[in-house]
Amino acid sequence: MQTSFSLAQLANPDIAESDKILRACVHCGFCTATCPTYVLLGDELDSPRGRIYLIKDMLETNATPGAEVVKHVDRCLSCLSCMTTCPSGVNYMHLVDHGRAHIEAHYRRPLADRALRTLLAWVLPRPALFRLALRGSRLGRPFAPLLGKRLRAMLSLAPATIPAVSPVDTPQVFPAAGARRARVALLNGCAQPVLHPGINEATIRLLTRHGVEVVVARGAGCCGALTHHMGRETPALRAARGNVAAWTRELEGEGLDAVIVNTSGCGTTVKDYGFMLRTDAAWADKAARISALTKDVSEFMSSLGLMAPAREIALRVAYHAACSLQHGQKITRQPKALLAAAGFNVLDVPEGHLCCGSAGTYNLLQPNLARRLRDRKAANIAGTQPDIVAAGNLGCMVQIGSALEKPVVHTVELLDWATGGPLPPALAGLGAPQRR
Ligand code: SF4
Ligand code: SF4
């Protein structure tokens, strides 16, 4: 694709990067067929190729984008299915991230939209505040019919009960069981420990049982993905620097073999810290080092090797491949291989490349499209007739769980259970013959 940036514009490293990405696109349109919003809406402007043109024009003219442009960029899930499909290696992720930052810097959103985004960006990365907001949402439930559709969507996804704070989610070290094979830092995250603290608990049990020392580092917290995908670079980079600093202290202290992430949406962002901080001389090298160390928990367990199952489990597991894991990190084989090695009967979900509609805050900001994608995903999963559903990303678990009768659990909860851990609470209702 030809571009027409001036030399002065190309002196900006962000523009130079986007210019390189745009020039790689040959506008073949292969990506349109696998783009969830194009599949639903059939509008070229809601396809990757259409959005690439919109972002190119917006950056070249350096203009304030119009509401139409913002609408089509906002509808993008950042699922990155287009990057898996693209034969030319177009880095759509970095282009749309730049586009969103440009929109955030130049476009004034309507008041309600601005307020909702500010609320989400402020509350979700702060566990104490998020817990408080969830408590408040229970009081708001009876008034749901009176609220707008986005606030209704928020209320519908809030859990009925809020788990207690887990003792694992404070800075500490969990020693390896037996001889130490590795030492890792675990990103314990922001929203996940509030909504489902059992995932970090299962991850720590699984890793320590396999001879891995796990450190929850002081100063680490939200990865910044949520604000990054809203185009809010200042808080996103602040979060990235905080985590890089915390894990670098561990790396240069007792040493680290990996940084483990068990929410794939966060993992994709942490693996991109090196790029996000590339122009910051004080942080670029450290961030690149942390990104290179970062592994999804399934990726790490796959290289470590799973111990023999401690129990026989006759369950059909529909494996939902989170977009951030399969498209963002190109991890497709490992979670299924681990589940099979643990004794589960793993089922592939048709249209597995399509997003479930969760996509960070997408299901709150674009509830209609998110619901259509969720229902399509739920129907595809139900067609496999599973006993349970497994996924490696909390957002997908909440989204899919809101449309399916079957229990939805994290892959590590199943691996932990199979190798000697407790039964995941979501499976308590399953019949005894199915969970021997
Ligand atoms: S598949 Fe790649 S090269 Fe083709 S239009 Fe899409 S982004 Fe451009
Ligand atoms: S990231 Fe997903 S929704 Fe966005 S353009 Fe690519 S395929 Fe479409």
C-alpha cells in the first residue's frame, strides 16, 4: 500500500512504524473472511482492510477523526484474527493501537461515552475499587431495566457473589515442592483476583507441585492492557514500567526463569512491553528483557512437562481458544495437549478462530455486537456436547459462562485438579461418575 507521510511526520517513530506496517499491506482482503465484525456486519469499513484505510487516512492527514471513523475503529475487537490470516505479515495490532491512541488524543467523545470509559479505566485496574463497584452493582440490579444498554451489560456480567480476597494475591514467595527446577514471577493481575481468585491459587499449586518456585513480586499489578486498548497511553505505560521495575528487581536479585501470565489478554500485552517502551531510553532494554521472559502458563507447563495424572477423569472438555492466546501469542497446540495428557477428552470448537465478544472491555462498550458473537460462540460450543468448557482467559470465561449452562473453568484449574489439586468449585455440581 502506498503512503504519503511527509518527512517531518516520518521523524515521529510511531508514524514511521505505522508507515512500515501500512506499506506491508497489499490490500488482498484475505483478512476480511476471518474478521468477526465483517462476518457479522458485511461492511468493508468493519473489516481489517477497511480499518487499515481509515487509520492510514487519519494518520496521514493528522486530522481530528470524524464520528464515523471512530465508530468503525471502536467496533474492532483487537482479536487479531486478521494477523493470523494475513499472508503479508501486516502487524495490525501495532497499527490499531496507534490509531486508538490518535483518536484518544484528538477526538472528543460524547459525554456518556467519555464518562463510561473513564470509569472503566479508573476502576477495573484497581482491585479494591473494583470490588467496591461490584458490591454497588448488586444494589443497582433492581434498577437495570431503567438503565442504558451499556450499563445493563455491565450489571449482567457482575457476579452474584464476590469472592473473598485470596491470601495468595499479596507479595510473597511460594517455595517449590521438592527440588527446585525453576523460579518464576506470576502476574497476579487486577480484575482476575477479584472475580476469580481460584485461578491464581490453582496456578501456584500447579507450578509449585512441578518444582517451580513462584514469586508474587512487590510493586507488580495491572498489566495496562485495558487502558492500552482504549488508547490511553499514559496509564498503560505507567503500569508497564511498574511491572518491568518489579520483575527486574527479582531478575537481578534471586533470578527468574520466566514471568508467568495466566490471563492471555494480559500476556499478549506483557509480551509487547518491549515494543511499547522501545522509545524510552531508560526502560527499553529492561522492558525487552521482561517481554522475552514472559510465558503463558500453558506455554511454560508445556516446556516443563506435566506429571502423570493423580486421578482418572472422564470428562468431555470443549476447549475455547482465547483470541489473545491463539492469535496474539500463537499458542494453539499446548493447552489442548496438556489437557489431553491430564486425561480429559478434548473437543475442538467449530469456528474456533472467531472471538467470543469479550475482548477486554468490548462487551461493556459494544454490548450488541458482543452479545451476537457470544451467542454464536455458545451455540458452537454447545454443538460439541461437552461436560465442561475450558479457556485460558478470564474475560472469555465470564462472557461464555453468561450464555451456557455448562461450567466454564480455566485450563490451569483442570490441570491442577488432575495432578492432585482440589476440584474446581464450578464443577461441584457434576455427577460423581464423571469425576472419578
Ligand atoms: S490480509 Fe494482510 S495484506 Fe491482505 S488486506 Fe488484510 S492486512 Fe492487508
Ligand atoms: S482485530 Fe479482529 S475485529 Fe479487529 S480488524 Fe482484526 S479481525 Fe477484525
